[in-house]
Amino acid sequence: MNLTFNERVAVVTGAGRGIGRSIAESLAAEGVHVVCVSLNPASCGAAAEGIQAQGGKASSLAVDVSDAVAVAAGCKQLIEEFGCVDILVNNAGITKDGLLIRMTEEDWHSVINTNLSSSFYWCKGLVRPMTRKRWGRIINVSSVSGIVGNAGQINYSSAKAGMIAMAKSLAKELASRSITCNVVAPGFISTDMTSSYQEGDVAQQLLANIPLKKFGEPKDIANMVTFLASEEANYITGQVFTVDGGMTI
């Protein structure tokens, strides 16, 4: 299937590495101008430069996504530059794992703010021009942890579950303006963040719960996000797509 994009502009948060960078590269390969967002100017800058080196259209924006004021300023800058951001991919996320009895309030709030509150900030800052244009795509990159939970990750699981509920509610709010809101929920994906789990006994235990008996790659998530961002996905909204090798069957 050839996907259609019609000169769109996308914002991908957490685009400096891993899944976010793969999503940015996939969208750029379809002719989308991608704004690569991350906290580190060097990482989002490198992602944008990499896309440009391949002939794609990209720019970078360094923003602390957990800072509402900083995100609002970033959104204002983008709207002034592009008029409308057509595609928003809320992918930025961190983990600060620990059992409830050992988890600090700081660990709770930092994960909630970075993973969940940031999605609210970006949606609020970018959705109005989408409504005027009567076209838009919002895609939240959640996790299977937000569906089934995970011991030692109540902060992360809660944030990712919140991203699902947010997308479902936004799908109902924005449908009349032809804006779709969907969720991609990755399973175990091979990235820098998960590198410590990819070898030895831990890896074997994880693989035992994955019917396909392999870990996913960032491109597996990027492929699904890219489809949902295309014209061909115009009748899909409020849905959660697990990309997990069968973990949650």
C-alpha cells in the first residue's frame, strides 16, 4: 500500500533516539516535514540532521516536555512558523522504576509529568489550528504496561494508561473536526532504554511470554504510527493498537 500524506507537518516528541527517532525517520521518508523534539538539543538536532542527509525535511526543537510553559512557547513558535502542525506524536517518556513502598513522590511526579502531562500540554498547544483546518492526527505512544500493568512500574503504567484514556476522550471531542486520535502500545522493543534486559536469564524470561519469541524493533512501532498518520487511516479513531509480538493475547 502506498500511503498518502499531502505535504504534512509533524511533531514527534522524544525523537532524539530509539522509537521516537525511528518514527521521525519513517514519517520523513513519506515526505512529511518532521520537527524532532527532545530535551537535549544535540540529540534532536542529530535526528533532524540525519533526516536531512537522507533528503528529507526536518527541523529540531529542544524542549523540556514536562514544563507546561516551555511547551506552550514551543507550540506558539511552531504555529507561527508552519501555521498548523498536522500530525502530533506524543512519544517522549522516561522510567523511574521501583516498588510502591520504595517509590518517592519525585519519582512518581517526574514520570507522570514527562509521559502523561506532556501529552496534554502538546495537544492543548497544537490542536486549535487542526480544528480550523479540519484535519489532524494525534497518536499517543503508550505501552502494554498501560493495559496490563507491571510490578515495579506503577508510575509508568499509570502514565501510559492515562495516555490511552486521553486519546479515547480526545477522539470523541475532535471527531467532528476530522481529527483522529489513536494509541500505539509497544511491547518489549529493543532500544537503549531496554538494553539491560536483552541478555541472559531476564531476556529468556521475557521471551517466554512473547509468542513470536523475539523482541520488537523501533521500526515496528514506526510503521504503525506512520500508517495511523496517513490519509488511509481516516476512519480509525479512539483505538489502541498493541505491537507486542503477542504478549497481550
